[in-house]
Amino acid sequence: MSKLHEIQHRNMLMIKLVWSFYIIAVAVNLIVDQNVYVLNPPVGLLLGVALTFLIMRRIAPEATMLLLITAMYTFFLFLTLKHPFVVNMIFLGLVPMITLVYMNLKATLLSAILYMVTSSYLFLMKHDDLFPGTEKTDVIYFIIYGLFACAFAVFFTKLMQSIWRGAQQNARQLGHVLDSVDIATWTLDLKEDNVLISEGISQITGYPVEHFRTSYLALTGIVIPEDQYLIAQAQKELLINQRSVTIECRIERMDGYYRWVQVRGTPHFNDYGHLERLDGVIIDITERKQLEDRVAYLAYHDELTTLPKRTLFNMQFERCIEEGITKLTVLFIDLDNFKEINDAYGHSAGDMLLKEIAGRLTVVIRDSDMVCRLGGDEFLLLLVGSDARDASRVAERIIESLSRPFYYMGRSLIATPSIGICAYEGGPYDLDSMIRRADEAMYEAKREGRNQYSIFTEISEMAR
């Protein structure tokens, strides 16, 4: 923030204080004097309006600052001359302290000088009214107080300016550090066998930087056991093959949490071609890895329901075949009235319904089975180690589960299922054929009245 901008900002604050002082001073004098004429002199009102105009129009902020300070003393001078009350002198004594808001030497010195001049003048002119029983020579105390206030104000202003500059410098330095908190540089001196590492390592690992400066093993030791082989491979590349290397591994922070880091290392040689040190960087790539995991997850899972997609369903089927499982059954589920609900209540209701149904289907099956969303309002179930009879019982549980209403914005919704079942009956394993036959059985269930299941058989296929 520029100097003038800062002064303008504080001018805005000061004009609010000025108006507050004016209102309070008028109120206090009105109470003490019990006379509406305390609204005089109008100089306070005129100065306030003029200063407000200058500040709001951002005209010469520094000059306006000095004018504002002068205006405060002018107001209290006229006010005290017309209404010589001690309370006005008290308000006058507060002005030097209020001026410290600016933290500006010009403002501080001007305020101190004006205070000595106005307070001394008022004491000499109105000391019988303000301080009865005192002598005019006692004005020296106002001068001494003014000098003391001036010295204190200058000292305080310089101190605050120094602290402010230091804070700004620290803020800039902190900003530079924060820009690179996820990166640490490291150097391994092979001759001295010591490690130099930047402060950024503390942000990445949670350990103080001194923890890693004693030994290279302290740095490699935070890599989790499952990824230690990557460190061994990197060391071989750097020390034996003398080539640059980049690896990605997981570390365990001091707080026990795991983070993904990318470690880069480059060998450096002396003039004789001998390897003398390794330089590199450590970069926290946890967010990138989480994003990659999310992308990979969405490649195999439906974003709305989080159920597996057809690709993962196929992989599960193939895995069962490789493991020699011979009893496999596919269920094809289609919701009977989903379109009507979606059209009547909107896509948000349809999305809620699909998520609720996905949850109920997941509860019905075993951990070894799988349910996937095929698309729209169609679902597939793979029952492992189950025949048509087992699948019938599962279908009945599904029908019973989906017969319970779903609630959306206070409305009760029911989406009944039509289910087709195809059990493996020997021959080559062909998932596409099983799904097609389960689909045919599902349509048979719809023709028979919906909200029921139908089992595919070779006889039923010949009948069609």
C-alpha cells in the first residue's frame, strides 16, 4: 500500500472520529450549560463539512491530514473560548493521542506544537474560568506537558514505524516462503557425508529441518517400507550409473499422515570427473496424486451413484473365471417408472432416486458380489457362487427393498424393478451373451406385469 493511500485510509478514519468528537462535545456542553447556544460557534460544523468534502474527493491526502489536525485544534479553541469548561480542555488534550493514528512524524509534530500553543493561549485567556485560583505563570506546566507529549509522540511514532516496516518485510519474506512451501532443495556432500536441506522440508514432513541435517538416512528413513525399493533403485542410478533420477514415493510425516513426494536427484562431478555431491529437490505432489486417483476412480465408477461401471464389472467377471468359479449369475434390473418420476419431479429427484436405489442394492448383495450401473435406470448384478435359485431369492429381496418408498421434498416415491436373471449353464463363458439373455428375461418380466423377476431358460428363448 502506497504512503498516500495509507494516509487517505487514515483520513477516512479520522473524519469519523472528528464527527464523533463534535457530536459528543456539543452534547456534553449542552448538558453542562443547558443552553442551545452551545451549538455555536458554527466553525466546527463548517470545518467538518469542508474536510469531509476534501477526504471523500481524495484531494491532496497529506495536506488534508495536516488541515484536519489543525481543524480539530481550531474547533476546540473556538469552543473553549466561547464556553470555557474544563471538559473542553480535556477534549483538547485527547487530540495529540488521536493524532498518533497516522503514525506520521509531520502529523505528530504539528499536533504537539498546536497543543502547546492552544492550551497555553486558553490558559492565559481563560484561566480564571477554567482553573480558578491559579496564576498565569502556571502556563509553564502546559508547556512542559506539551514538550513531554511531543517527545513521547515522536518516540512512539518512530517505534511504530519501525515495527510496521519490520512487519511488512516479514510479510514479504513469509509470502516468498509460502510460495514454495511444497518444495525443498537438498544437497548431499559425498566427501563430508552431510546433508544440506532447505526449510521447505519442514512444511512437507512436519519434522524440523535440523532432523535431516545429521544424516542422509534420516531423509530416506521417512519413506514408507513399501516404497524403500524405489530409494534403492534411485541410489544405484545416482551413485553407480551416475545418472539423474526422478522417483515418486510416499513418506510418513511426523504426525503420522502419508504424503506423496517427487524426489529428483542429479549427480555433480569435480574437475577430475569424480562424483562429489548429489543435488536435488523434493516436491509435495499429494494433491496431484489425489487428483489422479480421483480420475482413475471415475474411470471405473459411476460419478452419481459411485457404483462400478461396466468396465469394472467385466474385470470382476474375468477374475472369477480365472479363479475357476463355475457358478455365476447375472441380474439385469430396469426401473419400471423412473421416467415418469424424473419427468414429474425433475432431474434432482431422479438423481436422488438413483443414489438411494444404488445404496439399497449394495445392501442386498454380499461382499463377493458386484452391482454396477449400466446407464440411465439400468443396473447389473453379478452373483458369485450362485445359481438361478439363489438369484431368485436375491431378486425377491430387491423387489421387497425397492417396494419401500423413497422420500423427496416430503413426497413419497416408489420405483419398482423388473429383473431378468441369467445363470451360467455350461459352455464357453460369454458375459455379453449372459447380459443379453438377462435383458431378454427382464423384458419378459415387464410383459408379465412389472415389479417381478423372470429367469432366462433355453426353452423360453425358443418360445420367443
